[in-house]
Amino acid sequence: MKFRKKCIVITGATSGIGLEALRAFAQTGATIIIGARDDDRARAIACEIMAVTRAIVRVLPLDLRSLDSVRAF
């Protein structure tokens, strides 16, 4: 499946099913935005994914426990 010219937002992409979804979508050609609490870990994962795929992965801070963080996202 190809998702060129599409943008996918993933939360929880630093572990578990979110990480697996990130890996799968990275193969589709979509631009991926990761919303994550742990910025350092998310950036490391994004760099790893971009090194092995041609995906464009961006990391934005997001803490789903905070409405201010959700609004800023």
C-alpha cells in the first residue's frame, strides 16, 4: 500500500503497537508525525527509522495527560 502525499500521526510510537505501526507506515512513503512524551527516545527512534527507510518522520512533543499539550500539538 502506498501513502505518498499523505500525513500520518502516531501517538505512543516509542513502544508496543505504536512502534510497530510506525515501522509499517514508514514503508508506505507517507510523512509520519510522532506525538510523544519522551522527546529524546522518540527522536532516536525517528532517526533509526529514517536511516533504514526513505520515510520522513517528524517528532512533536505531546503528553496526552495534559490538555495544554494536546492543544499545542
